[in-house]
Amino acid sequence: MRGPDAFQCLLNSEKGNGLYTRNKGGITLVHDPKQAAKQMNEEKKEDILQHFETFKDYLGDKVQKGEKLGLGEEGLSKGAKRVADYLAEHEEPRNREEKVLNELWNVANKEEREHMAHVLVKLTDQTN
């Protein structure tokens, strides 16, 4: 998970309603994952979350878009953390991999979650 926007997950630059937007001063975080999830069609969200590989592919695509916009690893990781926070609080895991990630996230402290977010960004980078 990188860059935030839980379900336009990390970014949706085409519609401009992702978590990040480009402006004269650089890139700014504009939406929270909860808002993005509300805007996503339930069927699409379910398709993304149902299978872990699909979820990783989707996040990997959004990370690539964030990188093209100039987001660095730190910005992408902060976004990933916001997405993971949202998912842990508002979505039930749909498969074994998400269940493990959810349990790890819920027992981790703030610093550990930041490290996990970096690892998730790395994982999605390898997907694409």
C-alpha cells in the first residue's frame, strides 16, 4: 500500500479525487481513505479486496501513478499507512493474506506500522 486513498487506493489522478493532487507547490494530500471508499462502487471494491493478488496489483498501479507524480518513498509510505489504518478500522479481511496483515497491523505500535507501510510499498513495487 502506498500513497493513500483506500479505495481509489492511493490515488486516482484521472478523476482528481484521489488522496493526492498536483499543484504549483508540489503534491498535496487532499482526501482521506474513508471519503475515497464512499465514492467507490461496492462491486468494484469487493473485486479488489476479494483476492490478494488483485489487491496488490491495484495498489501497485496506484503506487506507480504516485511515483510518476513525483511522490517519494516517504510520501507513498504515509499514504499506505493511511490506507491500512482505514482498512483495519472499516473493512473485514476477505482472504487469509488480508487477515494476517490485519492482525499484524492491529498489534503493531505506531513505529512498527510505519515500517510495515514501507514494506507494503516495496511489495507493491515488486508486483508491477
